Amino acid sequence: MKKSLLTIGCAALVSASAAFAEGGMFEGYLPENWKADVVAAIKYTRMDFHNWKQESGTSSSTWLFTYDADLKIPFSIADWNNKVNLALGQTWTDGFGRRKSSDKIFVETMVDFHAFPLFKPYVGARFESQFMRGYVYSEDEDGNEIKTTVSHFMAPGYVTQMAGIGYFPNDNFSTRLGFANRMTIVADDSDLYAYADDADTKKVEKFKDEPGLESITEFKYAFSDLVTFKSRLWAFVNFKGLDEIDGKWENLLAVTLSPLFELQIGYDIAYDKDLDKDSQHKNTILIGATWRWF
């Protein structure tokens, strides 16, 4: 495992050096009228204590891979926008073993038509899920660890089709509102059907279809060549009523420390009634090797 991580780290540094020197790993392959913002990163931290008596300490290690891509392809009558956001990470702590720290699959494609200078009709689709199994941990009467699966790839998986009108004043800001059909799909795992099951019926459903309204506001700004900020506010209201609202607000501040390393500070807030009646919060501070593709 350590050799694998070392190999990945070395490859990341080599790629990062080449990318920074040329302005992007694949800068020369991008068509002239296309706009792309693609960044990949590997982050790894390690603390190892052996007979360390000066102060208490617990050995631990954490690795995280992220990939963030934003591609815009202009045409005479419309713009085709594609977003991919992937994240996968684990933390190991002595005495507790491995725990998943990050796991995300987000893919969105959208076409907005040049009907008006600032307001544009759009259609699109989105896919969301995760790579690995997620667990909750407990202990039996003898103190042995019990792992209970609560999620995995396509359990749940979300597929959304949307259409509406958006306001696109510039490349840094956009907001859109429209109809969205959000489908929740659960793979063949009977323990996890609750994500899509209707509790009011006797039949156990593996698929849930929710038509409603969706609002998305996105903002990104480069304070300088070294500091950038991104924010995305998403809300979905089921046609059943306002008490069926889901939402997520994601924020990320990235600071380039050197040609090879970047500091990232993130804060996310999410609410999904099907998962928890209370809001969920996540904040991260990460430093690691980062390299730009475009």
C-alpha cells in the first residue's frame, strides 16, 4: 500500500511539473474556441508514532484524489457545458482502521440556447453517486466492530433531467430555474431500498421518480493568478409540497502555494429529508500536489 501511494505521488509531481511549465498538461490539444478549466489533485498526510513519550499521539494517514473539470463548447445557436466532479479518499487511524473520508461522482451536461443576450433556455441531464461502500460502525457485546453498509455505487444513484431558463450575464456567474425530473435508483441490494421505497405502499420500490422545480446558482471568481473561489447553490422542490425540498451549498477556496502545491478550503451545507431531518455540514482544509490539465 505504501509503495502504491509513493508511486502515485511521484507520478503526480512529474505530471504537475510538466503541466505548470506548459500552462496545462493538454493545453495544446484544446480547440481555439473551447473553454476548459480542468484540475486534478492528490493529497496525502501521514503521522507515525513509535514509543513517542514526549506527548500523546495516534498514528494516522489520509489520502484523497480529486478531479474537477468544467468544459464549454460554443456553437452558433447554443453553448454545450459539461461538468465533472470526482472525489475519493480514505483515512486510517491506529485502533480504528480505515474509514472513508470523501466519495463523490458528479457528472452534468447542459445545452443553453442563444435565444436572448442574457436569458437563455436550457436542457440538460445530471448523474450523481459514489464509488465505494459507506458504513456506520458499532460494536457487539464483546467489543468487536460491526460494519453496516448504508450506501454504495448506485445505492443511491440520482439521475436528473432538467429544462428551463437561465440568466448568464458573464462567465463568472449564472443562475437558472426550471423543471427537473429527479430519479432515485437503488441497485439490487435489499438493505438499501429505503432510499427509493415509498413507505405508504406494501411493495418495496427500487426506483423513485420525483418531478419538481430546480434552482441552481453558480459563481466563480479569480482574485488573482494564485487565489480562486467557487460556489454552487442547488435547491430542488418536489411538486408534493415545500416540505419536500432538498438543497446543497458548496464552497471552495483554492490558494496556489507553489507551482506544485495548493491549499484548498471547503465548506458545504446539505439538506435531504430522505437522509436526515437535520442539515448536514462538511468543512475541509487540504494541502497537496495539484496539476492543471487545461
